[in-house]
Amino acid sequence: MKKVVYLLLFLVAFLKAQAEDFKTLEIGAKAPDFSLKSTDGKMYNLASFKSSELLVIIFSCNHCPTAQAYEDRMIAFQEKYAARNVKLVVISPNDDKAVRFDELGYSDLSDSYPEMVLRAKQKKYNFPYLYDGATQSTSQAYGPTTTPHAFVFDKNRTLQYVGRIDDEEHIGRAKVFDLENAVEDLLAKRPVATPVTKTFGCSVKWKSKSDWKLKEVESWKAEPVSLEKIDVEGMKNLIGKSDGRFKLINFWATWCGPCVAEFSALVETDKMYRNRDFDFITVSMDDFKVQEKALTFLKKKYASNINFIYGSEKKYDLIDAVDPKWQGALPYTILVSPEGKIMFRQSGIIDIVALRTAIVEKIGRYYP
């Protein structure tokens, strides 16, 4: 009976999502106007690019692995065609409140405007990167089905090409450069040979899907949380174990204010990457006498990852066994490679973006 109920709920959610997929602009359509904020803090509309011979609009985002695989190609495209009066504009269509944590397994950033600003700075974008996540009205008007999805408009802002950037998401494997071919045709005053192509990538995260994220967080409550004892030898074995998985290990204590303050961000990080070759491990430096208190805290934080408590008064033995560079301050966080090598470390309050960037750079941003 439960399976039937779950199936019906899934079907209702699926049909609701399908009903809100918006029709993609057809060849010959005029470019819908917009007024959107860029990561440079400025507002842009169609008139902002009126001097450009061609206007290329690509709907893309921060988190999607396919979109990330095309970031450098978009930069290279604008470098190649800027002198020929072709303007690239990239619009993020996603509502970040509709992006689940388990959809962030290939990214260090979600799709909020502040995170878009960070990505633009990281990649040194040479094009406006516009945010449409607040209303999604522009995305509804253009109708992208995936990220990325390209639209090419001529001088009169009539749509002449819509579809993919090229024929292969994997970096360096493309053989057919559809977007460039369309631009070359238009610059040569020729009809576009292939005006419509299919796209591949992540679906647009419409606002209607925001309840999926809430349901994901709600489901964490049902996941079991445990806290086991560990000693120095156990810690050595844990770090040195070669099991093909990256290990994020956080040393903390219930009496440590920064440890408590940052813990939710670490748990969310685990929910992002736990479907990859990745384990999140916490080691409480509390005394065994407060093990129940530590476990209660972990349960409140939905820490269904691997949790240990050291408990011994011989703190320096553990510190020396873990990392010679650890001076003893809490919190302390390390990222350990599958071969047992410390790849990244942070002492004190965590810079969560720097940590997630370190993780995703090691486990990979793109589909293999």
C-alpha cells in the first residue's frame, strides 16, 4: 500500500513539473526583453547590447556538471568573437531554493546570486552573468530546457539558432561546433545550416520544485545517527586506510563555540557529496562522560555520517598521530585522499566555500 501511495505522490510531482516546462522559442521569434542584474552589480536589458551584430544568450548555472564543463568554452567563445561584434550573455535560470543538496555533488556552489558572483570571480568571466532566479520570468519567456542552452539572435534580434554549444559535453572531445557554425553562417550573411539542435544537461530548477528540497531535508530526520569510540591506533588506521574514497575529517567538541556554529554547514557538505567516493567523519574531542550529550547534538544536526569520540585525556597523542601541522586548536578539518595523504587542511573556523572547492577539485566537477 505504501509503495502505491509513494508512486502516486511521485506521479503527481512529475506531472506538476512537466506542466511547468515552458515552450522554447522557435526560429524566427523576436528576443523577449528582460531586465536582470549581473554579477558585476549592473542591470542589463536587450538595449544594453544594441550595438552588437549578433547576440548570443546561453542559459547556464553554477552547479550543473554539464554547465561547468562548458564554462571555459564560453569564455573562449567570447574571446574569439568579441572583435567581430558578437556579444555573449549568460543567464542563470535556476531558483537556488529548488536545488537539492544531492544535486550539488559536482559543485562547490549552488545557484544563488551571491554564489554566482563568486563563480564569476573564480572563472574571470568575460561576459555578463545575469540572475533570473528571483522571478524566472525571462527563462519562462525563452524556454530553456537544460543548462546550458544557447540562443543566437541576429542584428534585428530575431532567433536564428537554438540548441547545444557543441556535440560533446566532455572537455576536448567535441567534433561538431554547432554554436560557432551558426555564428559563422550569420556573420557571412548565410542562412544557418542547422538552426535547431537538441541539448543535454541539467533540467531548469523551477520554483515549483522548491518543495523537493524541503522534503529532502525532512527525510534526513529518519536517518540513524551513531557515535562510536576511537583510539589513536584506530585513528591512524582510519587516515591511512586505502579504500578508494576521499575522507573529510572534522575534529570538534560540544564546548567549542566555532565547532558548534559551523557544524550544520559540514553536514550539508556531506549531503552534497555522499553519493560520490566520499565520506564525512567527525571526531569529538569531548570526554567519554559527555558522550550522550555529543550524540544528542549530532542527532539534532542530522549527522548520519560516521561519528567517533576520542574521549582520552591524551590529546597530544591524537594530534601527533593525525597531522604534524596541527597545532591543537579546534575545530580542525582535513581532507584525506584515498591513499591516506592530507590534501587540504583548515584550522579554526571553516571557510566553507574554500573547503567545498577543495573537495570538488579532488573528486571532480564533471561526469566521467
